[in-house]
Amino acid sequence: MEFNVKEKVKEYYSNIAKKAEKGSKSSCCSCGSSCCGDVDDITFYNEEDLKGLPEEAVNLSLGCANPIVLADLKEGETVLDLGSGGGIDVLIASKYVGDTGKVYGLDMTDEMLALANKNKEKMGVTNVEFIKGYIEDIPLGDETVDVIISNCVINLCEDKEKALKEAYRVLKKGGRLAIADIVALKDVPEDIKKQVELWAGCIAGTIKIEEYREILQKVGFKNIEIDPVHIYTKDIIKELLIDKKGIMELVKEIDLNSVDGAFAGAYIKAFK
């Protein structure tokens, strides 16, 4: 590609974290009413999950759904959140695994990690650790975690096979992958895929369900389930783009009919 996707995404989320430090609410492909439309309650965080979380963590929810409902977390388990951002999923997961469990949050941006650690301190949890790294090169040993969660992050990665292979490596035997992600339901024009803002906005980095399944199978995962839970219409995509400051010209350039119904938020579960 003509641009470095990883660096552009890193820059994009660093800026979000900086704005959050100033008290601004942020969203990416998060499932508010302006994004997902009418979807099942499974995609939203419930009141009990959010109880006790710092406001800054809740306001910086950048995902596309709620992977916690899919993960079926148990007390004492070790969990890894890929692309942990401000820490909302890590902090929620910490409640489920308890004091005997452990939750790692992996992120590549210093600003997000700093924000997540502040949220950790505010919540007062001791079973959480935020670490710096890339999802294609996870800084943990082989077979060290029971569950991997992620929220609208794998699709931002150019080398999805490498990222999912790394996820498989760090999972214990019998461990599970339980993530929310965006999948493609049909082909879209190549020029749209190359729009940096769309990569950072969790849309253009997507792949089709069958390709996703093939990659998961290739790296070793079994019992794979990929379930789209809501479809992005052209109106939803337009709102997402308009919500991003400074890209109104991009909205004018894109043929939104070509992306109508092309993407969907999905739950993905698989086992090692």
C-alpha cells in the first residue's frame, strides 16, 4: 500500500487518547445508536459490567460490540485483550476472573497505555497489567493465557494471519478466542480499502467471513463460529465518517451505495 497502515492507525488512536485526556468522549466503530442501529442487547455493555469503572474508560469505548458476553470468563482464568485501548474490556474482565485471575491488556500506543493505567488506578484493581506491543508479536510466552478477547482490532491489522497465529501461540491448550470484529459481506472497491481514515475507523481492513474462517483454521483453531450481529448500512457508514473531524471531503468522494450492507459487526469464537 502507499501508506503505512500500522503507523497511521497508531497515530489515529494516539490522538484519540490525547483528546480523552482533555475530557472528550470518543468513538470509533462503537455500537451506539449512531453506529449499529437496532441490534440485539448482546452488543451492549450492561449496567453491572460498567459499575465501578472510571468514566474515562467508559467514554473511550472504541469497539464494535461487547466481547465479554462471548468469552464466558471464569474465576481464576488468565485473559489477554488485544488492542486494549482505554481499558474498558480489561477492567470488566477483571471482575469476572477475580483476585485469583489475571487480565493483560496489550496496546501499541503509549498514550492509550498511560490512559489505561490511570483508569486501572482509579478503579483500584490489582489483577490487571497493561503491556506495550503489537498483536502480530505478542510479548507473552507460549500457552500462557486461557482466553483472548478483542474488540474491533484484528481487522485493523494488515497481516491478520500473523496476528491470529500469535493469538493461537499464547493460548493454552483448550483455550478460547472470543472477539468482536468487523467482517466484510461483499466486495468493495479497492480505492475505498486504501482510505486511511477507513482503516482507522474499523471498516476497510475487513475481510470476508470465509477468508476469516480459513485463516483461523490455517493457524490451528477449531470449532470456529462467526456470527454477524448487525449490518452497516450506507446511512450508518455515512454517520461514522461525518463523525470524524476533517474528512467531509472523503464522504463526498465515496460512493456510499458501493458499501451499503458490505460490512457487519460480528462475534467470532474459536478454540485451541
